[in-house]
Amino acid sequence: MNLRIPGPTPLPPQVREALQGQMINHRGREFGQMVRAIAEQLKHFFQTENDLVILTGSGTGAMEAAIVNTCSSGEKVLAVSIGNFGDRFATIARAFGLDVTKLDFPGGHAAEPQAVADALDRNPDITTVLITHNETSTGVTNPLADLARVVKERNKLLVVDGISSVASIDLKTDEWGCDVVLSGSQKGWMVPPGLAFASISPFAWERHAAARLPRVYWDFAEHKKYLDRGETPWTPAVSIFYALRVALDMMEQEGREEIFARHERVAQRCRDRAVAAGMSLFADQRYASNTVTAFYTPEGIDSRSIATELEDEFDTVVALGQAQWTNTSLRIGHLGWVNESDIDRTMDALEKVLSRTQA
């Protein structure tokens, strides 16, 4: 199958083989050596010297963890949204009783740093800013360095959903002042769903000490305490750790900057071929994502029918658009284990389907 969605992403053969490993004692020496080594490797790709914890759960679990570890009920937060996953961050914050000011930008557009600065200046009691780095629902990457600058100039805690960007798109956690950065195993890391990662700055630990929302499973302090002795507080997804160990070795061999460059090349190939096929790209191209390309399907043709034909006839799976664009757009994921030939295979199939539907 040619799986071209924004996650889960395809697994390299070495990773699939690693998943077959026998179980080990998750309180034993072998697991301890593995989890410590993995945490250090992850820091390299997070570009951080901050603490980093590994959670067994999904990316959304990590988003909830970020909220409950840094905030208290009634606290004022700014949720910056450019799409579905920015909306999700706001929903989670509201579910825990936070006072959420939501700053929305139109679909396909990035957040504007000045607008964020103005929202914070209008609401000086806001303590925390929630930002999605890479919005897979629209294929847009926010200008995080500029956004982080205006947030940190005002001494707010910055929590970043980097679930679909870290390890694929440059995100300088420490240099840009990102306090909590999140990611998930099923994205650029080339392993199955089931693990989530969070880097935690000293400022975030200060906020953790003052936060009063309930937390047990997601408690960053428990995860750090156990990691220091080579364990996790709760039963981990051991097989996915096996897979991640292999994937990280592959990534280190390729090189971090080389991975970023490959994603940039592959994304440009996808955008170029989509335009050549007559598609209108969804995103403002100044901020087009290097991990997912969204585009409108031809007027009058339901995107569902195109996706169905691609899967049934060409064994190629793409993602539908989200929200109000479900029937009018498609998304092609290109993150993790991907190269130009994967895009060519996808676009060749798409062009054949379009030639029939437009005949």
C-alpha cells in the first residue's frame, strides 16, 4: 500500500522487524538502558537540552498532558488556531476549566505574530499561549520563531504542538524559547502510534509546581522521576520502544539537517505536481507545510470519490480535507519514511483518476 496520509506514516522494514521483539521486563536493566538512550536521541531532534519525557499515549494525550501539568482552573490562556488541531488544543483547555481566549486565522493562512502580540497586550492576565507549529488539516506551518519571540517578550509560557513537525521540519526548541514542545510517534518518527513526547523547560517546571489541575497518568514529574532511574511510571508500549530505537538510529545516520532538506524537496515535488495537474493549493505558499500538502479538487467532483478510486484501483491512500472542506479537498502526507518516488507514484495515480473524472 502507498499510504500517503499525515499519520500514521509508513514503517521501514527494519522498524517492522523490530516490532516482533519478545517482551522484556519494563522494570529491568535492558529496558532502562533503552529508554535512557532513546530520551537522549530524542533531545537531539527536539533541539533541546531541556528535560524530555516519553508518554505511552497519542499526540492528543500529550496535548492534554501539557495543559494539566502547567495550568490551573480559571487560568487565562491564549489558544492560537489555524485549523482543526489548533481548535482541539482550545477544546482541551476549556474542558479543564481554563479561561480560553481563542485567536482564529482563516483556513490556509498562518498566524500573524503582530495579531498574537496585540491579543496578549489586550489581555495582560493571559499566562500561557498554545500554538500549533504545523497544521495538518490545512497544510500550513506557522512562523514559530516569530510567534515565539512575541510570546516570550511578554514572559508567557509557550506550549507548542509540534506533533507533525518535530523531526521533519526545523523546530529550534531552546533557541526559540519554546517551553513545552510535543510530538507523537506516528508522524515523522517512522513508528506506529502509541508514544508521545514532551520537552519541558525550567520555566515550564516552575509552572508545573504551581499548577493545580488534576494529573496522575500524565504527571510530568512522575515521568521524569522514573526516567531518571530507567523506567516509566506506568506500563509502557514496549514494542514501540523497540521500533523507535531502530528508527532513531536510522535518523541519526541520515542526519537531522539532511532529514529537513529531504522533507523540503519532497514537499516541493508534491506541490509542483499538484499544480501541474491543475489543482489549486490550499495553503498560503509562503507557509506551505513540508509534511502535508492540501489542495482543492476540481469543482463539482467530490473528493471522496477521488480518494476511493485511488485506494481501490491504485492501492494509494490519501486523506480527505477536514471540516467544511471534506468534500472539496484532499491532503497528501509526506513525512517520515518518504522520498520523491513515493510522491511520483501518488501523483501518477491521481492524474489517471482525474483524467477519467474530467473526461
